[in-house]
Amino acid sequence: MAESTDAANFAPQAIAVVQRRTVWVLSIGQVLGGLAFGASISLGAVLAAEISGDEAFSGLATAAITLGTAAFAVPLAAFARRRGRRPALASGMVGALFGVLLVVVAAGIHSFPLLLVAFGLIGAAQAANLQTRFAAADLATDATRGRDLSLVVWATTIGAVLGPNLTGPGEALGQRFGMPHLTGPYLFTIAAQLLAIALYLIWLRPDPLKLAQRVITHATSPDAPRIAKPDRPTIARYAIFAVAAAHGVMVSIMAMTPVHLLHHGASLTVIGLTISLHVAGMFALSPVFGILADRLGRVPTILLGQVLLAAALVTASFGQESTVFVTVALVLLGLGWSATTVAGSTLLTEASSEAQRTRRQGLSDLTMSLVAAFGAILAGVILSWIGYGGLALLVGVAVIATVALSPITRIAASREPAPDRAGSAD
């Protein structure tokens, strides 16, 4: 089906076929993107501590990735609006490819500033990975928007779980090629990013965002009403806040977990397994949360995410001496992030008109990345100050704020009628 085909000629059934193909292509791209993400996160803090010579700077690796994600989020969203999802997603992967190459160079010359720049460029891939969930919602219906978005998020599980567990084989492969210590696993990252670039450029046709824009422009399409949405800025702002807060909590704890476990004598294999289980929690059950968001409502699912995040923080704080309890906490942390991100992203998409949608999506990714970067930077300092358990309790303030600001909580407090099941009343 040619991308130039007039969207007015598409029947709802034909658009549904395009949507299914889009979700499949985006899902494969997320498998590849997750592979790169898992390897970068699992080794970032350790590389930063080793090259800087100070564990207080270990959180700067994750902070650099999230700052890079923030820097690329709005430009990629704007680029997507002008040119489509396909070139925007591919461009993010190209930028990250250069970043991975710089990581290897920085480790070889033992340059901490260059390492941070390199991780910043890797953030471009994360910005592209985040954008894929919105791409999955471009042509989705109200009844399946949460499910379609969550399926693409779920696909990240395969690569993200596999990525950290390639640390050992990757390091052995890197040694055979004479690569610097701890950079061998990035060989797999490079391969995954090259495949993702080819996938988006060749197979993501027709472009879902450009097609959705044409369907709305040509209002003669009977499918247009399900894509066009009224603008609800108050709900959109809450969705942005909820997603950013959950991401900040998740990154703050996750970034410090490898260093914390290393202090307690855990091997790189154990650390890799812990991060893998955490990433599985982030993505493996996302379809469940997508279905819950469609059936129970967006805001109730966000609040469920806060319960899971609170459980994770309490477990991490009081079980910080046990590798098992820390691992359980990391799984719960991932589940809470997943529920909040899936429901929050769905809520943001349907609370925004077509004119505001991509701008707010970029703003959401920018906000969540900045919050996470700030949290990761402070996490290293807080870890050295009050320890891992204290850090877990302190970031719980964000969970409390998300619950307090939710539409359901505010409506209950004022005894007004409850919102509809989507939780999107403005």
C-alpha cells in the first residue's frame, strides 16, 4: 500500500490492517532497541565508577543517558510531525550508534568527560524507543489504544532481558578483539542498532503518523472520529506528571542498584541477572496493564502502578542487605513503572488533540528524562549519604504526589461525580 495513497480512500478495515502491521514492525524494533538499552544500563554505572575513580559519580552514566534522551525527545517529536515516525525513529538510532562507538573510545583513553558525552548520544536511541509507544497509538481505536501501546512496550522485554545477560559473552568477545575492559558487550548493541535502522527505514510503511494526519485532514473518512480527539489539557498535564514521576523513581533506584550490590560482593553475573529481572518487570506484563487501562480506566491503572512502586521502595529499604529482597524490589519497581507508563501514555495521547499530540508527547519524554537525570545525579550523592535504604524511602515522595494529584483522588476529596472509566474527565 503506497504511502501516498489518499487516507480518505481507506476503509476502517484497511486502516486496521495497517495498524496491525505497524504494531508488529514497532515490536521488532523494540526487541532490537531493548537489547541496546539493557546493555547500556547494566554497564553504565560500573564504567562510570571505574573510569572516574569515584563511586559518587556512578549515577552520572544513567544521568547522561537520560539527559541525552531529554535533549533528543522534542526534536525527534517535531521531526516526526514534519516527516513521520519512520525517519524520526531511524535518526534516533543513528545518533546512538555514534554514541556507542564513543563509549569504546572513552574507555580506551580513560576519559570520563568523553564517556558522559557518549552516553548522552546513546540517549537518542532511548528517545526513539520511547517514541515507538506513541507511534503504536497513532492509528489505534479507543477500545484498543492501551493494548496496542502496551504490546510495543512488551516487545522490549526480549532484548532488554537478553542485553544484560550478554555481559559475560560480550566481554569475552571484546577481549578477543582487544577492546577496552567492559566494552565488549557493546558489540551486540552496535549490531542491534544497525538492524533497527534498516527495519524502520524499509518496513515501517505506510508511516502511521503521516497516515493518521491525512485521515484527520480528510474528514470524509468514516474512521476519522476515532483518531481525532478533543483537547483536555488538565488531564494531559497529569499524565505527563505521572509518567515523569514514575520514571524518576525507577531510574533513581535502578541506577544505584549495581553499585549497591557490588558493595555487598555480588558478581557481574548476579548484577546482570538482577537488572534483567527488573527489566522483565518493566516490560513483560505491559499487555496486562494495557488491557487494564482499556477496561478499568487509565487513571485507576496509574494508581495501581503507584501501589506497586510503593511496595518496591519499602522492600528495597528494609531488605537492602539481602540480594533476594533487592531483586524482588527491582521487579516490583519495574511493574509499577510499567503500569504507570502504559496507562499514562495512553491517557496523554487521547487527552490531546491532533494539533497538540506530538508536541505533548515530546514534552512528556523530555520531562520524564529530565526528572530521571536529576534523580540519577542526586541518587549517587544520596547513596553515599544515607545509603540505599534511605534513598528508596526518600524517592517515595513522588509516589505520594502522583496519588494526591490524580483526578480520582481530587474528585473523591471534593465528593463530585466520578469520571468516566478512562479517567479522562477534565
